[in-house]
Amino acid sequence: MSVRRTFALALSATLALTGLAAVTPPVAAAADTAPYAVTIPPLTDPSKATDGTVEGVGTGVQFRYGGSQTRWRSLSADRVANAPFCDSFFTFSTGDTSVCVDAGDYAQVHDFATGVNAVRGVPGGADRLLPVVAGGRLVQAEPDGDGVTLVLLGYGENAPADLRTLLPGAASQPLVLAQDGDDVLLSYLADGAETAVLLDLATGALTPLPAPPGATQIRWGALDAGRVVLAGGTRPSEVVVLSRADLAAPGRKVTLPQAVAATPAHFALVGDWLVVQAALPVAADGGEYASLRAVPLAGGESRDLGVTVRAGDRIVPGPGGAAYVTGRVGSGPWEVRRVATGAGGAPVVTRALSAGAPFARENVTLSQGRVVARTAAPDGKTLLQGYDLATTGAHAATATWS
């Protein structure tokens, strides 16, 4: 059980005994007698990267820390929220939306931007659900004699009607390569070769795409409003860029630098550039790291963006054509970095959020409306934080000292 959940349960029980008031996020004021949970962000060590990975970016950034519960941090305000607890082995996130399929084969969909929860039964279970969510729809893959049928499942209030779309001749579960709003890039095996298609979640329409020349596998991709990028294999040496204005055209090849081709393929489109990882030597701490680079789609030399990332971390697309990844500049702090198009058209990196590794929290106590959190620092020191709990109005935990 997570620290946050353990604390929330203990705190709720204590509040019930003492008669203190409570609130459940989001922050709309509840009745003074209603129980509530609060989130107290841990102190962090900026010199070490958090164990959490960036999973989705919308109005905030979603992190996952190895368990099934997702934590969200706003990009515009000092607000942290957690998805409802879900005991599951299958979770995924897109934008501000987190999905968790529980043991009863129900998908719990949580929108951090609105605070709204929705539940939708998944008849085939988590094994058949694709990591796709947008426009009030989930996607389930059902194999049958003619191929694989994609079932677009509507959820939430005023849910769209379910749709069924056949992938003719499909002999494998589709692989989700990328998503941009209602458009999803998929690959699957058919007639002994892998093929790629673009799925429109709003209509269920499928658009076939030309395969990269010579590629026996299509395992990586990127997508934006104007282009589709496809790559074959685990460590591709080149990608093919297709124009969405003419998806039947063969596209343009872009060769990747050797150091990029030697790392697992994690990339994103930012303007007219492909943001990628380039391998670095194994670090003294044994960690595997990579440098963030930008490859021009028009051809030419790649650019070092001056950021070190953990090798294999996803570079996650976000609003406005930007991309996000956890990284550091030199020996500076680990932070979530935003890569966006600058004034001259080239990618520019800025800080989005802090992302240091949290210190271990030893215990939490509550007395007379004040919470005291005790945290252990690596040098053996003990750090204390005090928070006052509001008992009227908008319920929250307000930091008073540390």
C-alpha cells in the first residue's frame, strides 16, 4: 500500500474520531461532516531522479511510480492529485486521463482536469484492452475468424455509442504506436508482414499506411496533426515521414545518427524536428543515460539539446505540439523538461516541473488539527514538516513550517 493511501486511511479514521472536518479532491467544498483525504507532497532530493515515469501530459503531468495508482501534478498551479486507488496490473494514461482495469474487468477512468470518474465494463478483460483513451472511448481488440475486430467502447455521461471496426486478416493483437487526440497509430501482423493503420476514434474509420521500405516489423511511431512517423525494429537507423495530406504517398526517409540508432526507439515530433535519445557511456553509478537530441525532418545534422535523460524513458507528447521528458542539465536538478518550437523554429528546452527523488517518510502524526510528517534524509538527519488542516471552507493541508 502506498504511503499516500496509508496516510489517507489513517487520517480519515483519526478525523472521524476527533470530529474534525474533511474533503475529497477535487477541491469543491464538502459538508463539514464529510470525511476527506489530503495529499502532502514529500520532500525531494533534486540530485536524484524520481522513480516515477511521465505517462501522460495535458493540463498537468501524470507520473506512475511502479504501482497502479497515478499521481498528477498541475502545470499551471501548485496542485497535486491522485487517481482513485485501483488494485490492478493494467493501467495506462493519456493526457489528463488515467485508466485502471480492476479484477472485476471494469475500467475506472479518471479525468484529472475535471475530477470526473467513470466506470465501463470491459467484456474481454484487461488482456484485450488497448492503451487508448480519448473522446469518451476505450478500445478493445477481439480476435475472430476474419481477423481482429476493434470494439470502441463508450464511457461516461452521454457516452458515445459503441462501434465495431474490423482489421481484416489481422493475426496479432494490434500494437499502439502513438496517439494524437482521436487519431491512433496502430501496427499489426497480417499475411506474414506487419502493417500500419490510422484509426479515427470518433468514426471508427481505418486508413492504411505504407510500410517503411525493407522493414519486417513496425514497432515505433509518432503522430501529429500533419505527419505520421514510422520506424521498424527495436533500434531503427532510419524513420519514414508521411504527410497526412497524402497518406498513400511513400513518404520521406530520415536517417538517424548512429548514437540514436543504438538506443531504444523513444521519440516525439516537435515542429519540423524529431526529438530522440542518443546513447551515453554507462555512468559511474551504473545507470544508463542518454542525451536528448533533435533530428531535422528536412535532413541535416542533429542538435544536442543539452539535457541528460534516463535511457528508455518515454518522450511524451503534450498540448501545443510540445514533448515532455524527465532530465537534467549538467549536474543540475532532475526536472520534467518541456521541448517546444522556439522563435526560430528549432526546439527549445524549458523547465516544466521539479522531479527529484522523494526522501523516505518515516511517520505521520495528527494532533489538534495539525499534521506533522517526519522524513529521513540521506545524511542521517530528520526533517519535519508541519501542516494545518482546514476544518471549514475549502478543506486543505496548509504548510506552516518545515
